[in-house]
Amino acid sequence: MRVAIKTLLVVGLVVAAILWLAGLGGTVDVRMGEWFIGISLPAAIVALILLFGTVHGFLRIVSWLRGWPARRRQKREARNRAEADRSLTRALVALAAGRAEQARIEVDRARALAGDTPHLLLLSAEAARARGDEEGATDAFEKLAGREDSRFLGLRGLLRQAEARGDWSEARRIAAEAHKAEPNAEWLKTARAAAALRERDWGEALALSGPEAPRAALSLAAAEQAEDPLKAAELERQAFMADPAFSPAVVAHARRLVDTGSPRRGRAVLREGWAAAPHPDIGAAYVAEEPDATTRIKLVDELTRDTTNHPESRLLRAQVALQAGLTGRARQDLQAWMETGAADRRCYDLLVQVERADLGDEAAREKEPELLRLAADAPAAPTWRCRRCGAEHNRWKPLCQACDTAGEIGWSGEAVRPSEARAG
């Protein structure tokens, strides 16, 4: 009904316009030299309208003809995209089903139809890796990395490849580039730190590692690599502050203070480290600068005042007492340690030396077999041991050569704390 009404209104308006034009008077004269054309005004208006419609229609036809190749290309591209999407879906299904070769065929078909789009390049790389074609995967990842919109995806794939083949130098370079592309990617800091550890660059590993990393060990390792003495001193201080119970850092920081003219501060650091976790290296460093045997005994008494019953305290007191010729005092500490039932082999080995110094070699030989038997049955002396694989080391190292793990070498006797010693 509405259409009929609209049609009637349009017809009415046209008829009204025609009647209005017919009612107009006047003529339009066109003169060209001796030529003269006269036409009524209504006819001239109708002629102009028809001319405008004809020209407009002609221009529309020309425009349609000119746009025909583009429309045809768009239809072809849309058809290719639809087919490429179907090939992409088939490739995903094939990859999920473990059919790597079929996935490659579908991806190649999709790339031929839609070109090297980022998602097709990524899928092509994964399909290549699934069938063991690392070169093909590298090619796809490099093309991804060469595009501005997918650079990070390509770099991440190249990083995984470098890590898989153990090329840590290349992994560090790629990870640094990827971090520039995506500064907020936290996992990249972890990847860069792991690569730095593999490359033994302790300074960069320390800078990139999080709070859960062995910062004391990394700081001390970085200090050993530092060429600037001031930088090395600061790193040693950081290592000590990170873990006052870490004896290598304690000794290194204290030695640096002594060498730079601060022996009192150095000994204060050693006392703090000993209080945190007594260790033979700390005890040796505490008395190293004192040549007088009697004064060394006083220094050791001062150092072990709050850890009297700790095994390391007893052993250190016995050692300096023996060096001073006080065999009775040395024997007293060693026997007290034996009575706890937790004496290790060092106790019995030192007791043999005490007997020799006290009784002489001939008389001591009668007691040695019994002491050596007790030493054989006693627990082994504490040593530096990797917490990851259990490998033993004769000194602390930043890296376990057995399992290639950084920051995991610890003192096997460090579980005994001063609080336990005082409780005993």
C-alpha cells in the first residue's frame, strides 16, 4: 500500500512539473552567425534534463568498466582467502594429529593462495619443526622477523632454535633484540639470564636475574670477573649483604676491606659471617694476619664466644691451641666434640696430631689404630657439594662442572646453625 501511495505521489509530482513547464511562456534563441534556432523554454529545460541524464549514465558506464578489473581481482582474492582459510584449518588439524608432511602440504597451498601472512609463516615454521626441518623453520622465522608487525614472533622462534642447539651466544643476541621489541615480556629477562649463565657472563646474569636467583653466588662470581677494583669491591659487598652465611662472600669482602686499609671492619665482617654460619675459611681468615700463637688463641676465643659448642668452633680452637703447643686444651675441645656423637673425621685426624705432639711419635702409635678406626666410622668432613647433582668440589665455584648448574654449590655442613650449637 505504501509503495502504491509513493508511486502515485511521484507520478503526480511529474505531471505537475510537466503542466508547470507547459504553462511557462518564452523561447530560447541560439544565434551562430546567420544561423538562428528558436526553441520554447519548456522544451529547452526538458532537453537539458535529458542531456544531463545521458552524460551521467555514460560516465557511470565508463566508471563501471574501469572498475571491473579491480572488482574481479577482489573477488578472486576473497575466493583465495576462503580457500586459504580452509587449507589453514586442515593444516592445524594435521599438525595436531601428528601428520607433519600433510600439514606442510596444506600450509604451502595456503601460502600460495594468500601469500606469506604472519599466521601462515608461523604455522609453516611449526610444521617444519614437527617434521625435523630446522632449515625450513629458520627460513619461516626469519621472514617473520623481517616484518614489522610480526618481528617478535620471528625472534621468539629463532631464540627457541638457538637454545635447542645450544648456541648461547646467538641466543643472547636474539633475546636482546626481542626484548627491545617487547620490553614488557618478563620471560625474556629469564631467557637472557639463562643464556648469560651459559656464557659465564655473571655480571649480566646478575643484572637480569630475579629475587629468587642465588644473588650472593652471582655477585661474587661477577666480582671475580670485574676488571675495575671498585666495581669488584661493590659486588663483593653485595654478595655479603645478600647472604651473610655465604662464607666465600664473607672472606672476599673482609679481605678487600683489609687490603684497602680497614682491618677492623674486615674482622667485623668475619665475625658477622661466623655468627651466621661458622666455616673453616672464615676462621682461617680471622687469624691469618696474626703471627703470634698466643694472640691467635685470644682471637679465636673472641670469634667463637657465641658459638662455643659448634663443631667448627671446637675444631678451630683445637687447631690454634695445638699450634700454640697447648695440647691439653686442644684435646679438651676435641673430646667434647667426640662426646656429642657427631664428630667427623677431622676430629680424629687432629686428635692423632695432638697425641703425637703430646706423647711423641713412638708412644702415640699405640693409640693411633683406635683413633683411625673411629675416624673411618665417623661421618665425612663437610665439603663443597652441588645441591643439584651431589658432585663434590675442593673449593667453592660459581658453576658445577658436573651438571653445568650455576649457584648451586654449597657447604655440605651448612645445615648446622649457631642456634643449634647453643641449644646443644
